[in-house]
Amino acid sequence: MKILKLLSGVPILGHRMQLTSSIGVNRLSYGGFRRVLCTRSAEEPELKEFTDYMDSLKNYEKSGVPKGAGTDSDDGFDLGRMRRLMELLDNPHSKFKAIHIAGTKGKGSTAAFISNILRAEGYLVGCYTSPHIQTIRERISVGRLGEPVPAKSLISLLHAIKQIIDRAMELENGHLSHFEVLTAMAFKLFAQENVDIAVIEAGLGGARDATNVICSSGLATAVITTIGEEHLAALGGSLESIAMAKSGIIKHSCPLVLGGPFLPHIERIVRNKASSMSSPVVSASDMGNRSKIKCVNVLNGRPFQSCDIVIQGDLNQFFNLFDVKLHMLGSHQLQNAVTATCTALCLRNLGWQISDESIKAGLENTYLLGRSQFLTSKEVEALGLSKAMIMLDGAHTKESAKALVDTIQTTFPEACLALVVAMASDKDHVGFAREFLSGRQVDAVILTEANIAGGKARTTPATLLRDCWIQASKELEVPIIHDQMAEYHELVKNNSDGSATILVADASFWSSMKTANQILEGRLGNEKGIIVVTGSLHIVSLVLAGLHG
């Protein structure tokens, strides 16, 4: 409970804070963090023209991705469509070097780590990621601070190229998607701003993703973080087909950095593809790499984990950083940091100037909304939930759920825990529940609903989520009390020892938060428990929108 006490009474998130780094970067500026600077709601008036246009396009984040769309097959997205659009825009992607990142989990965090390492060295960096939490501007950043692209820049760019996009739309019979157009705009902006290098996160898979117009001459390094079963149907139906799809970003003679760890036969698929492309491979999970979390503490009101990073594998060099203060918590984030470090060392081998000090500063200056994010006591009070600590994490797969459980267990091993969960319809709900129920004692789980990408088409009903958690509890023989039991209220009253997990379905998100708070208050009295809001970045955005009115 030490960390929980240290976190009470800290300054409110949303204001700039100070941190002295090892190279004199003297602010932990939210401009250095993706998804942090935006304090407005997603409905920014000055962006209305832009968002109205983008909302008129086919958006697979709202509707769901078709079966096989991410595979390198007849069912896959037509990458030729994107290449033709690029040609009409004078091939902006050929005017800068790129780091291309694919993977099931860890893409966004690794992209943020790499971008901040390069910024710490002084490079002008473009970064393109998805999805966003509060505003679409978060997906694109340009410059040395990492701030989301200004609204006026997006509007100006739209005015400059809209006729070309409209012409392309006619040539493609109206089939250009929201993601394709936004990707094209990001690449055009990076070219206009003459960035030194761009960090590009693939949207889905790799081979047929719109970002995969990057060719070998423009690719500095490819990165594959992890390979799991998310988007299974869209990527071919098996772990092996997912590995093949993500391997599509590997380019001839360009280095490949593997995050991992991977199942042996899955890593073999990726390495075979790299071998066929004469691409050297660097593994962040090499047996010679010995990185570890030493402790978790608080600095300037923020929890951090002190880590040692030791690399001596595929790079034929010994590299170490000691006492790195990562504000991104969990062993999975340490792995992402190691992956980013290996990428930086690859670039160094290619002739890019990147100092050890810049690597450390970049890692320490990285923080993302919705990644093990703790609200401050003032923010919790603003939400009317003063009896609990609140942690936000966008975990939505069984792998990320396991990582989140491990992070909670490391940070708050003895605290009472309530979960508030909303998920998209295409996720493994039972697998997600299984990881939490098998990982540690959960006092309460409130299943709720959140719009996905601004729409309800992919929202999972709270009652269906409850059924999935009941199924998982039966499989694991975990005692539960759920709100469909006739004796529910009496059982809750008699469950003062917390031996059974309480399950409640409530479609109202804010009502769910109050229920979680009340359960912890009834269980703990004046002690503070933890409410973890998870299952989707979209439910995280609800909390942040609530904080900003």
C-alpha cells in the first residue's frame, strides 16, 4: 500500500510538470508524450470541417474489419489503391526515412519510446499512430516536442489536397477509406515539414495495411512487437496467418527488430521471411539481453519503475543503461522499452547519431494516456469518487489483460480491486475475463458499455459481458455473486470477507463507476481501494472526457 499512500495528494494531471533528465531536458512536458496534450473534448469546433469530411468516409474502426481483409490474398485490402493515391499526391512517403512498426500489442508504446529517443537527440520526427483517445489530432505529431498536429494544420492540408483526394475517390469508385485518407494526409504532412524520420504504426496486420506503401529505399528499420490472436478473422484465422500478415512489412535488406517473446514456430515464420528478404534480424528477447525491474516508486507525483536495460545479443555490442525511470509501468512496458532501445541501436549501426543519454532520456520522457495511467486525488474528487484510486488502462486482449494483472499485482499487491469493463464486440471476452479471475483476487467487476470509435455498431452489451465473466468463473471454479441471482443483495451483504467476486451489469458507464466506488467503500470503510477502468481505449476516453467537461 506504500505506492497508494504516496500517490494521494499529488498535482492534477493535465498541467505541465517538471523532471530533470540525464541530459538536461528539464521538463516532463506533455508535448513529449503522445496522447497527453489534448485537454479538449473530441468535438473541437475548429476541426468540424475536417471531422465532417473524415466521417463521410468508410471507417472500419466503427463498422469492423471484413474477414480476410488484412491478409495478402484476394480477400485483402487493395494496397494498389493506396499506391495510386500516393502517386497523385506526388509520392510523399518517398521523401523521408521511416521506422515501420507492426504487432498485436505494444505498437503504440514502442512508437512513443522510439519517437522520444529520436527527439531527445534533436531530430525532427513525424509520428503516426492509431487509435486516438480524445481527438483525431493525436494520431499525427510533427516536430521535436511530439505535440498533436494543430487543428489549423489539418484544415490547411485538407484544403490543399481535397481536390486530389476527391479525384482519387472517383477513380476508385468511392472505395477510399478513412484510414487510407488519413494515412495519406500524415505522409503528405511529414513530407511538407521535411521530417528527418517518421515513426509509422501499422493499423491492421502489415502486408495489406495502408501504411505498407513504404518501400525498401525509404525504410530505416521494420519492427514487429508481438504476435497474438487479435483480429483473428481479418488476418486469416490462425496465429500462423497473423505472423505472415505482419511479416509483410519486412523489406529487402532492411533490418528487422523483433520485440517478443514469440512462440518458437511463430518466430520461425517471421525469421524465414526476413531471411528470404536478406534482412538482418535483431531480437529484443535474445537470451543475452538481461533487463529487469528493480522497484516501483513515485517521482513528482507519478509512479515509475526503476529498470536496468542490458543488451548483448544480435547487435554484436554490449549496451547497458542503469536506473532508467520508466513511467510506463509493467514488465510488458519494459519489453517495449527494450524493443525501442534495440531499434535505436540498429539506427546507430546504420549511421544515425543517437547517444546513450538520448536513449535514456527518451525512455524516461515517455508516457501515454490510458496505459497504466493513475488519476490524481483531485481528478478522482472531480469525478465524485473520492473513496478509491483510479487507474486507466486500454487493455483489450487476453495478453494485455495478463500484463495489466501483473502490473496491478506488482504495484498494489494487497489492495482491494474493482474493475469497470467495456469492450468491443470482436474481442475475446471470455479469455479477457479468464486472465483477471485467475490472476489475483478481484472484489468486484462492473460490466458496462462504451461507444467504439464514436458508434454503437461494435459495442458489446453489458449483459453479454456479464455472461462471459460468469462462464469464465465456472471454468476456473472462482466463486462469484452476480446481479441475476435472486438472493443477490443478501449474498453481497454476507460477503464482507470478499471471498466471492461481485459481478454487476450496468449499461451506464458513470453509474458503473459509482457502483464500483460504493462496493469498495462498503468493503474498506476509510481505506482506499483501486478502481481499474479497462477493456478498451474508448472507455478510457469516457473518463478523460468527464474530467474535461
